[in-house]
Amino acid sequence: MTRAPPLAIVFGALLLLAASLAALTLGLRPIAAGEWLAILRDGRGSEAAEIVLGLRLPRVLLGAMVGSALGLAGAVVQMATRNPLGDPGLLGINAGASLALILGSDLVGLAGPQAATWLAACGAAGAVLAVQALAGARGGADPIRLTLAGVAVTALCIGIGQAIALADPERFDLVRNWRVGALSGAADAVLPSLTAAWLAGTLLALALAPRLDLLALGDDRAASLGVAVRPTRLGSLLAVVLLAGGAVAAAGPIAFIGLAAPHIARRLGGIGAVAHLPLSGLIGAALVVSADTLGRIATPPAEVPVGVVAGLLGAPILILLARRRSAAA
């Protein structure tokens, strides 16, 4: 017996709302209940309003969109590759984005949030195309071949990036903070490009959801049911590039979200792709916003990057999920 999909999605939305309210309220300067009433009544004009609306709200929006993109991308990767340990990083997205950012800043001299966003997104797309080319086979890439190709492309991108960065330490400083995953940059500058990528990737993923359900039955079975396997898998990869590429470009590589969010969503409700994908996005958004809040309040006035907190939180979650899976087996 599984929970009804709408109930699970409502729970995910409430979880994200609670995480967002906590992020807006907590921090080096907490917002009291009376100040919230004044903000809701009068809007801007007070110190508390400027903190909430000018600083924390854009950061919460960025975190929610990044987490949603990573969670949704992770769910698509796991369904398209039939690999329960699938993650956007599996397709070389993180490493490809990082390499493109280093190459752009080192060889071309591009800088700024907008340039970094598009550089990293292009690098992510290039890495995915390389993985698909290496793993390609008639009728679509085998999940094992896709995984091995992703590992190879990731290792190659990391090696080239480290060689360039070590040869020019000054340029390496430009991407050091980005590499650990952080939301402390100029949220207003990266939100427009991230929003465009997020909308396109989300719509494409949701449009492919019914075919992803059938693809999980196996390529031959899906083909016998009328699914065009190769176009569906290629469309899934494009959705992952748009979602995870945009997220990584905006906030850097944030570990475990794309891997953990779909598993948590699956525990909340054993549901098909049409409901599982948006639920994974909601869980991913709640995880990133919560991790960012913990990073801001853990060691004030300093901040722990969201990528570090996500890694510390994600590892125990995945261990718990793995133990429960083993016990169920």
C-alpha cells in the first residue's frame, strides 16, 4: 500500500515551505514574530525587511531552484539509466562544468555570474555528449556502459582542470568557492539564466515522464509498448543537462542532492514518474534550502558552504537508505 501521489506532493510542498520560512527567519540577525507582521503589512522600509526581502529571499529562491533542479535531474537519471545510484555527476556534468569555467576564465578571460553560468552550462552539455558518444549503442546506451563512460569523462575533465588550475593559481582562486558549492554569490545575477534552464528542463522532464515509466521495464519491453527508446533517452539527457547544468553553473557542484532526493521521494510514496519527478524536485529544494540555513547559523559570523553541509547530511541519509534496502532484500 502506497500513499496517494497528491498527498505525498502536498507533504513535499509543506516541507519546502517550512524550510523556506526557517531560512528567512534564522540567521545572524533573527527575525522576530512582530517584525514579520510589520514586513507583511508595510513591506520594505525597515532593517528587518531589507534583510528578509533584499538578502535572504533571493538566496532562498536560488537555493530552492538549484535543489529542485538537482532533485529532478537525479530522478530522471535514475529512471533513464535504471541505476538506483544514478546522479547528475554520473554523466560528467559537474566535472564538465568545472572544466569549462576554468578554461573560460584562464584562456578567454571571461568573468562575472552570467558568463560563468553559460560557460558551466556549455561544459556540462559537452560532457554529457561525450558520455553518450562513448556509451552509445544501437537502440540506446546500456546503463553499465553509460556509467563507465561517465566515470571516464569525469576523470578526464578533472585531470585537465586540475592541471590548468595548478599551472595558474591566480585563476584557480576565481573558481575555488564555486567548486565547493555555495549560494552566497550574487543571487539576483544568476536567477534569470537559471530560471530559463529550470523551466525548459522541468517541462521536458515532465513531458517524458510517462515514457520513463515504461523505460524502467527494460528497452525491449518499452519498445514493444510503443516507446521510442533512443529518442526518449536522448531527451532525458537533454533535460538533465538543462536542469543540473544550470544548477551547477549557478551554485557549483552540490553533492548528494541529486542522489538522495529521489530516494527520499520514493520512500514518501511509491509512485510513478508523473508524480515522482515533481516530488523529487520538492525534496531536493527543501534539502538545499535547509542545508544552506544550517551553514549560515552553524558557525556565525562565518558560513559553511551549502555543498559541504549537503555532503555531511547526505552521507548518513544514503547509508540509512542502503541499510533499509539491504534489510528489505
